[in-house]
Amino acid sequence: MRVFLVAGEASGDRLGAALMAGLKSLSSVEFQGVGGPLMEAEGLSSLYPMEELSVMGLVEILPRYPHLRRRLKQTAEAVLAARPDVLVTIDSPDFGLRVAHLVKAESDIRTVHYVAPSVWAWRENRARKMARVIDQVLALLPFEPPYMEAAGMACDFVGHPVVSEPQATGAERQAFRARHGIGAAPLLLVLPGSRKGEVARLGPRFGAALGTVCAARPDLRVCVPTTAARAAQVRALVADWPGDPVVISSEGMPAEAARAEKAAAFGAADRALAASGTVSLELAAADTPMLIAYDASPVTRFIIARMLKIDTLTLVNLVSETRAVPELLGHDCRAEKIAPALETLLNGAEAQRAAMELTMQRLGRDGEAPGLRAARAVLRGLGRVGA
């Protein structure tokens, strides 16, 4: 069986790698496509660096548009030349669904999109448009299948891979603290995003807020996990931050060692300040209470604010049906608001823990691994043995 996968950012790379592992356990399979280091570790030779597709925002994409158009054409042509049994586009719908459109225009290749678009949040017409080029959707959240099925696509809730990712043991957390000279000091994770624009936009605000918080808490230590692609940018950003920041990156590390180091950082932390996104689920899996702060460019913020149908962007809040995780979004994402919210978080966060545990249960913790469930769903859609 031949599978062509297209992922465009770090979260998609994790999903793709878990799916690939699941498929390999159930069938003889060959992979082609675009992915990051985790997918490459599972056997994918990426057509080009995945990071070239990692851009978000209505305004932010404009300077990159000509290059992205070239990559779009190149990717679709590669799919058509490969004639895979199935094309799996992973997250990054603005790119992946355009690839599927070009492929469907020239072939009858089966198409699967992994991660249902958040039509429950905004742009509900996306599901109907998507149904023209996508045969099957793999959903991460339990409330999503009805939206996809109503638009005419098969949809399987497969759970979120975060629930099956190994968490650091107590010994590994202590070893992490010792290795980085943290000891018993309170530790704050700071996660300004995985995209270049996010880091540039949020990083200075986070750093300014830390100046206020660390002045009141001189023993507070800061840890900034990031990707290899963003490591140099993050190191330059935190050079003048307080809290003696420790930058954790996967640079030069084998995939498993990098995963273990990140898990140890998440587990060792007492609290986290993070951009909005999948990272909230990773923090919940590690039982690390968080403050979410996020802002887009002014034009993107203006447009999206008028399209949103929900009052929270944090996945823990949505899945648990609570509002336990505090958010500072848009105009509220400012150092003068982040600092006191961080102080409140550092003083206590018990209300979050029940919401985080409920979230993990609803996403499939203690069940079959989501990557394996996703693989079974893909095979089932193809009518293959092993589903």
C-alpha cells in the first residue's frame, strides 16, 4: 500500500508520525510526502522542508504566497505521479485542501483529511467546500463527526495523540531539573508558539511580563521549549529575559531523545505561559496548569473576531466544557495584563486540574492509541484487511 502524506507544521508532524506508526503495525506500507522530523523518523523522506509551509494568519501569508503556490503545484504533481492508494492531508487546511483539490481535479485518488476544521468555531461553510475534495475526515475531538457527516463526508473520531504520548516519570523530572541547574526552584514554561511570526509577535510581550513577575519572585526559573527551526530565533529573544532561561530544542538530537527532553520539561514545570494551540493539550497531559495568551496581526485579529462563534480558543476549555484555563486574547494579550494573571496562576491553579483530567478522558486516555485508531479508520475507508 502506498500512502502520500502532507503535513505543514509541528502539530501535524506529530499526528502524521503516529498515523504512520499505526499503519506500519497493521499493513505493509510505503510513504511519500511532506513532513517534519517525527514523520521522517517513521520512514518519510520529505519532498522539501516542512517548515516552509508553517505560516498562519490572513495577512501573514501574503508575502509567502508566491512561494507557497509553487510548493502547492509541486506537491500536487508529486501526488499524481506517485498514484498512491490514499492522500492524507494533515491539519494546515489552507494548504492541504488545495493540494486535495488539484489532485481530485486530475484523478480519483482517495483523500483523507486528518483534523476536522473547526467549523464549530468559525467559517462553518468550510465543511461543505471540503466535501467536494475530501472523502473521509479523521477527527481529534469527540463532538466533531456530526458536523463533517452533515456536510457529506465520512468522519471517524480517532482521539488525540497527546493522550498516548509518554509522560516523564518523577525520576526523569528530577533529572531534568538537576541537569539544567534548576533544583527545587519554581519553574515556569514559556511557549510563544512554533511559527516564526508568533514568536516574533508574542515573545517580547511574554518577556516584558516576566520582567514584572520575576522582580517579585527572584527565585522563579524560566524554561522555553522550542523546535529546531525556531531555536536560533528563541535564543536571541530570551537573551535579556529574567529567570535565567533554559532553551530546550531538538537541535542535533535523535527524535526519541528530543521527545523525552520535552516531556521532562513539561513534567518538571510548575506552571506555563503559552500561545493558543495544541500545546494546551500537551500541558494538560503533563498536568501543568497554564495561562494562554495570544494575538494575531491587527488585520487578522479584526477579521477573525467578527467570525468567531465561541468564547474561548483553548482546547482544554472546549473539550472539558469549562472555562477553567484563563486566556488573554487579542487586545488583552499585553504584558501589563499577562503579569498579574501569571501571579494569580502561580499562587494556585487547582480548578484547572479537574478540567485537564476530564479533557484527557474525553480525548481517549487509557483507550487504544489514537494513531492506531486513525490507521484503522484509513484502512477501513480503503476496504483493507486490518481495519
